[in-house]
Amino acid sequence: MKLSERFWTKAFLILALVFVILFSHFVCRNEVTKMPFINQSVEHLDDAQSMVLKISASTLTVSYFISLLPDDHASPLAGTLADFSKYFVLLLGMIFLERLMVLEGIPLVFSIIIPASCFFFMLFILFKKEILKKIGLKLLVFGIAVLLVVPCGTYLSQTIGDRYLGYVNDTITKAEAGSEVIDDSVSMETGDKSFYEKVSALFQTAVNGLKDYINYFKNIIERFITSIAIMIIIYCGIPFITFVIFIWILNQLFQFQSFQVLGDKLIRRRRKPELQDDKLEFPDDKLRDDKED
């Protein structure tokens, strides 16, 4: 009687896991991309990509008008703007990776990771090997981490971005407006006013010579630097920190032995040179004792 109960219990668990595999692969994978938090994440990432492209275009426009300056003054400013390109590539790459995680990574969890986890649990039920249970649990935890970290990271980025991205939008607006102003000033006939006087009137600030003109571009570049720092924190730093925190929390909850073994190995490697030094010093101490005798 006990044998039949165990058999039916195992059969029920295996059938339940098979149902989870089929439901996850054929239903959840297709329906998860239609959920509201996925659509909100995609819209947020589209807005982020648009903002990065706008500020990148603004730097190119400002770079063009910097070329109107004499070479001695234009070269340092143009070099600074040229260095911005790598940061824009980094931001776009990170945004694309987050978008890939949302649109492909989350469905992948339901189509592969969760079914694979259930498969290892089925093997554990049949063969009672503890290693199979650990593998299934780690796959399940990894899938949960991916499912939670993407919407949570996007939500935090959007919440913090609402406070600080206004500065970035203001920088883009000022750069675009300033470029249009300078373009109009360059294309207009000077008449009774000089070029710097017209720029001064349009900017409502004192631009009466080359020095003030350069200071204007320096101010714009400083705003670009601050804007890039804000976007790196929001679009790169926050998602990465969120992922690390989730992994740490899950590790603390489930106490994975692999992390503990890795830590023990690192500790042993640090202690090994100290033990070797002690072994090398011991014979010398013995010889000194013999000589004293």
C-alpha cells in the first residue's frame, strides 16, 4: 500500500511538472509580451533611445558651429565633443540590451529556463539525486531573477528619471535653440550690428566678442557632460545595481553552496602564501637554535 502511494505521488508530481512545462512554453511565452508592464518597459526604453539620439544630434550640431571658431579655440572644444561619441554608443548598447531582455529574455525564461528547471525536478523525483534538485532550483531562481529585475530596473530608472531627466531635456532644448540662433546669425547680413551683437540680442546675454562666444560653447559642453552622467546612471548604473541586488537577495534566501565554495576558495588562496612563508621560516629558526646550543 505504501509502495502504491509513493508511485501515485511521484506520478502526480511528474504530471504536474509536465503541465507546468507545457503551460509555460506554449501559453506564458506568448502572453507575457502582452502584459502592461512589458509595454511600459518598452515605451520607456523607446523614450530613452530617442533622448540619447537627440542629445547625440545636438552635439553634432554644436560641433559644427564650433568649427566657426578659430582653430586654436575650436580644436579643444571639438575634441571634447568627439569624446562624447563613445558614451552615446555605450548608452545605446545598454538600452538595446535592456530591450532585448524585455522582448526576448522574458519569453526565453518561460520557453526554456522554467521548462528546464521542471525537467531537472522530474529527474530528481525519479532518481533522488541531490545534484539534480540543486540544478533545477538554481535555474528556477535565475529565471525568477530575470523576470523581476527587468521590470523593477525599468521602474526605478523611470522613477528616478522623472526627477533628473528634465535637466537633459533642457540641455537638448538649449543646444537646439542656440544652434538655430547662431545659424540665423551666420546667414543674416550683418548690417549695422556685428555677428556677436546679434547673437547677444538673440541669446539675451552678453556675447560681445570671441571670448563670450567660446564661454557659451563651454557652458553647453558642461551641460552635455552632466547630462551624459545622468543618463549613464539612469540607463546603465541602476539596471546593473538592481540585478546585483536581486542576485544577492536570492542567494541569501536560498544559500547557494556554489557561492560559499567560491568564497572559501578565495580565502584559502589568500592564506596559502602566508602558510608558505611560515614553512620557509621554520628551518631557519631551527638552524639558529642549533647554533646557539
